Amino acid sequence: MLPRLQEAKYLCDYRIWLRFADGVEGEVDLASELWGEVFEPLKDMRLFAAVALNTELGTIVWPSGADFAPRKTLTLW
């Protein structure tokens, strides 16, 4: 089982800083993930910047209804 996502903050462009319950933290660039009907609207930087953490589900979400379940296997830098 992967550690639970505990914190997420918008940085700039399509980058988000993530921190997991086990202390692992880093930035993830989601620019290459924004394709398809659900994620295409997130190319609007104002909408992308409205990212929030859903603590109940351990995912990052947007007002448009899009969500990602970040994994530590995402490239964090």
C-alpha cells in the first residue's frame, strides 16, 4: 500500500508540490498528463492553479471535477 497524500500546493506552470504521510515530498509536473476530455480544461492555468487536496480520498482535485490520485511513482523532483 502506498503512503497517503497529506499535502499539495500549486507552484507554477503545471507543477504541484506533494507531501506523503511517510515524509516523501517533491514536485510533479503534470503538463504531459493534461489530455483527454477530463484533463484538457486544466490547460487553463487559472483552473489548474485551483488544485486542492481531497483529504478523504488522498487525491488532488479541481473545481472542474478532474482528479489525480498521485503515486510516489510519479516523477518527483
